[in-house]
Amino acid sequence: MVKFTKLTTLLAGAAFALSGTVALAADYTLTISSWAPPTHGINAKMWPKFVEMVEEATDGQVTAELKLGIAPPPAQMDLIMDGAADASIIFHGYQPGRFVTTKLIELPGYEGSAEAASVAYWRAYDSFLRAADEHRGVKVIALHTHGPAQLHSNASVTSLDDISGMKVRIPGGVGGDVGSALGATGIQVPAPKVYETLASKAADGVVMPLESRKGFKLTEVAQNVYEMPGGLYRGSFAFIMNEDSFADLPEDLQKKLDDQVFGEPLSREIGKIWDEIDAEGRAATEAADGNAINEASSDDQARFATIAEEVRTKVLAEISEAGVDADAAYDQIKSDLSGN
């Protein structure tokens, strides 16, 4: 699938070329499929960082170009397996039942930044989760999580009790487990559809990280944020690559990418970017007329801690059934996040 571009010039602006410098001598150009809006941090910052790291590691021999709208979010895994593109980002919760061990990083109660959590996630994957082989058919090149997910709604929510009975867009994975525990009626809609879902009143709210205030323009259709310290959950993502596309690269370039880019280095950089865009989302909310952030009361925080523990017990049991030492993997993540 990799396009061989020996000493050719990439057409300026074609297919949202991401390279910081036009790759006059790139030998290999990867095609990236992405589903987020063009200005979202995934496309505006994460994929450019990926390209920057790839070009730097390979001395410009490998670059990439971004294409949007090839397939909807849930179809990205199969799209990469089929070779319709070389690399993509997937959100594991969009395919219920296909991924179980990835729910480990989504559990509520973790402390720390998205950067720290993404690094801890990759290490747990390397030590424990990889053995479950849930990404068979593609090469996992990074794993990351977004920042703490909060409830965004048009009507003001100031208590956990207010959530019961609400129609809330909640992704699959642990987000769905938490929504059910809170008594919400879950509606599964891919992230690019949340604006129109809220604008049409098909949902009363959505649970997403703060970056969505800006990335998906929630300041316009969900003016209130109910914020639980630490978040209601964290989402699980993977950057994936077609196995044949990677194998088509010369062995020396494969080694450079594996050693310098893929795995923990890329996971760290993507997590760091998510911290940046979460901060931008908070700032956009604070600057928007009529928007408010309501922090959960101490009583609600205590109540949610009990709910979170019940969800953790359930999810760790599911992961154990997948053949992974869930308790050991969970303990490693907690240890990495605490700096031990």
C-alpha cells in the first residue's frame, strides 16, 4: 500500500499533505485515514507530530499524507486491515465486543495527565495486553487516552441525580458502563456527529473530554459542563498501521521507526498533545458567553467513587476472562501514574 515516490515532488496541498517541508526526496509516502474534523487536534496536531517524528527518524525517506472521509470511525480498523490506507486512528469503544483489554485505561479513578496515562497504557500493553492479540491484522504503533471525560449538556447539571433519565451520547467501553451505572439512557453516536445530535435535541448531553468544547464546538450546543475531578472515564485510542505497508519498507527504516517513533515515544507525544487541546477546550468554555463549568460536590465525588469501584471490579473481571492478568496490569498503570 505504501506509495513509492523516488525523487518525485508531492503535489502541493494534495490530500492534506502534512509534511512540514515538501518532501522532494521522500522514498515512501504513507496514506493516513482520519475521521475527525479537519481542525480537530487529531488532524491539526497529532498527525503532523507523527509525520514530523517519522521524517526525522528516517532522514526524510518516509513521509505521509492525510486523507479525510475515507470511512466512518467504526470502519477504520477494517479499512487498514484491507490496505485501503496505511495508517489510521481508532477509538476502541466504537466496536463493542471487539476490544476488551483496552477498557483497562478507560477506568475512572486514575490520576495524572493524558501524557502520563498514555505512557502507562503503552507499558501495560507491552507487558500484559499485547498477549490478548485484539489488534490482530494490524500493527499497533501507539496507544493513548484522552483527558478526563465530563458531561456536557444544554441544561445545567449540578448533581449526579440530575443525570438519571437523561439521554446521553456515551461511547462504548467503560463510558457505557459508567453511563448505565448513573442511570442515563445511552445513545451511541460517533464523535463527528455529536454537534448535530445535540442541536437536533436527539440527546440531552454527551460525555467527552474538555477538548470537545472546541474540537466539536460544544460551546454552541452544550453550554454546561458537569465536571467530576478525575473524569467519568478516559477513552482508549490506537494509532494503527497496515502490516504489509510496514513490511514493504526496507529493514533499516523499519528498525528506525520501531526504535525511535512507534510505541512509547509516539504514545507520549500524542498524550501530550491531548493535554494541550483539553486546556484549549477549557479556555474556550471560560471565554464563551453563557457557558459554565459546575464541579461535582464533595458528596457527589464520594458517591461516584463508590460507583467507580463497582465499574472497576466488573471490567477487571472481563479483562481477566480475556486471559490477561488484569490486576497486575491495573497495578502497573497505577504505579506508573504515581511515579513509582
